[in-house]
Amino acid sequence: MLHSGWGKHFISTTRVSGFNNTSTAGYSREVVLLVCGGLMLILLALTAFISRMYHKEVHVLADRWFARGEARFRAGDAPEAVKDYRNALLYSPENSVFQLHLAEALIAAGRDAEARSYLLNLLAESPGSGQINLQLARIASRDRSSIQDAIRYYNAAIYGVWDSNAIQMRWNVRREFCEYLLDLGNVKRAEPEIIALAQDIPPGDLLRQKEAASLLLRVKLWNRAFEQYRAILAIDRHDADALAGAGVAAFQMGDYAGAAEYFSELPPEKRAEPGIASMLETAREVQAATPFLPSLSTQERARRAAKALDRAEALAQECSGRQGVPLKQSPPSTLLEEFWDTFEQKSRLWTERNLVRDPAQVEAAMDWVFEVENAAQQACGQSQNAADRALLLLAQSRVRPEP
């Protein structure tokens, strides 16, 4: 009985003891797992923190090099700016802004081939970018074998996407394109672009109006240029650039009275510039020669017409003498001989006294003068006489205001 009870007690004690050991082992494993998980989370958090700090520092370094490059580029030191932009790209190699600025610096440094490589890569990602197309246009414009590429890129830039000030940027690019075409001598291609440029000027923007008007003068669109300058003068009547431009346009259109008026309003130093001074002198000569001004009296019209007849008669004789051929031939064989024959028939009607009595003859007399001036120029070349120059310009302009 003793042994039997002891055995039961032993078995019972062993079971309890075993149960306690199992619980203790399970509890230890859970703690270990929890501790390991916690350590892993801490390590992950630490890794993420270090990674964030690293990337933050990389971005700081990239931005710092980029800002340094910007400062040097603005200061005109393109070669050093290139180095700074390259350093920025070491820390941010996929940054398209850095790549674009590097390309611009390379262009400024005269390294077009390298710049073009960067720009073409950027263009593949953003084909509608106005800025990228503009830089490619500038590279192509320096190569006479890439004219069509330059035109294509300029057009893409004009109609491309701009991050800011899109209207202003497109206007500026079109103006640059116009200058490029004019430098090429392609006036026909430049004309519609310049007209479009003038039509897209914001109201009241006098600076852009002057730029457009100046380009219109260069392509000899006198009337359009004149209208631009008149619009400027409507706002500021004393604008010297607009007065000079309006005077040039009026002169080229044959409005010598208007040209003289605009030039006369210029400041003395501007009026004394060689080109303007010459046109003003010529305009005054034409004004002094024409009998068609509405303000002239009948006597003054007749006097001016008679003076023009005398000058044309003298020019015909001078030209004939240089050619060694008498003016009086029967039958006439040259234009000058034909005109001389007409003059001999009409000379009695075209005296100053008769022109006063019959003002209608002034028109016919001046037609003869113009014909002689043109024929003499064709036969003997440009006359150096100021009166002949004035009469020839008057003949070309045919400005005959009604009385």
C-alpha cells in the first residue's frame, strides 16, 4: 500500500512538474519572438531614417550645385556653369530641369553637339516643349546646312507648351524666328511671320509695337509699318523712334509732305542722323518741286511746272549730248526723241504765262516732265542733280492731291 501510494504521488508530482516546464519554455519562445520582431522594426525604422537622411542630403547637394551653376550662368561664366550643372546631375541624374539648364550652358559655351544630345533626349520625353524646341532651333540656326531643321524647331517652339508666360514667350520666339529668316535673306518667308507678330501685340504695349514696326520696315511693308507707328504716336506724340519710323514709312510710300512733317518733329540730334537727314532733305526738295500741293496758288503751280519743264528740257539735251545723238530726228527713233518732238509741239502752250491762264495744262506738262526724267534715267543713268532726283521721285510716287 505504501509503495502504491508513493507511486501515485510520484506520478502526480511529475505531471505537475512537466506541465510547469512546458509553460515556461513556451513563454520564453514568445518573448524571444517579440524581442526579435521589435528589434527588426527598430532596424527597419533606423534604415528608413538613414535612407531618408541620405536622400535628403543628396537632394540638398544637387540643389546646391544647381544653384551655383545658375549663379555662374547668369554671371556669364558658361564653362564653369557647365561643371556645376554636371555635378548637380551626379546627385540627380534623371532631373530634366538640370539637364535642360546644362544644355543651355553648353550652347552658351559653344558646345552645340553635346547640348544637342541632351536636348534630343529631353525632346523624346516632351516633344511639345517650347523651351526644348527653342534651344534646338538656336543650335540649328547656327548651321547653314540645317535651315529646315531650324525652321521646324522654331515653329514647334512658337506653338509649343510653356511652363509660364506662354503668350509672351511665343511672341518672343516668333520675333527671333523673324530675325533669323531676315538674316537668311528669306524675306518672302519672313513677311507672314512679321505680320502675325504685329497682329499679336497686346494693346498698349509700345515696346513690342516698335519692334514689330521695325521688322515691317525691313520687309518694306510700308503701310503696315506706318499704321503701327501711328498707333504709337496716338499714345505718345513725341516718341522719337515712332516719329522717325513714321517718317521713313511715309517717305517710302511717296508721302513726302508727311515724311517732312514727321522728321521735322524729331529732336535735333535724331534729325541730324545721316539717313534721316538725307531723307528729310530729299522730301523737302520734292515738296519744293511739286506743283500738286493743294495749298498752292495758280501762279505758284504754273511757276513750279515751268521750272520742272526747264529742268527736263535741259536733262534731255544733256543726255542726248552724252550719247552723241541729236534730239531732233525725223522720224524719232528713241523715247527721248519722241518726247522732244512732243515738247516742240506743246512748248508754246506750256509757258508759265499760259499755264496760269490754263491751269489744266499743268497736268499734261508734268506728265511730259516725268516721262523725260524716266527716259533719261534709262538711257544715261541716274542724274546727280538734286532737281532731277526730286522730279524722279515725284514721278515714281505720282502723289497728286486734289486742289
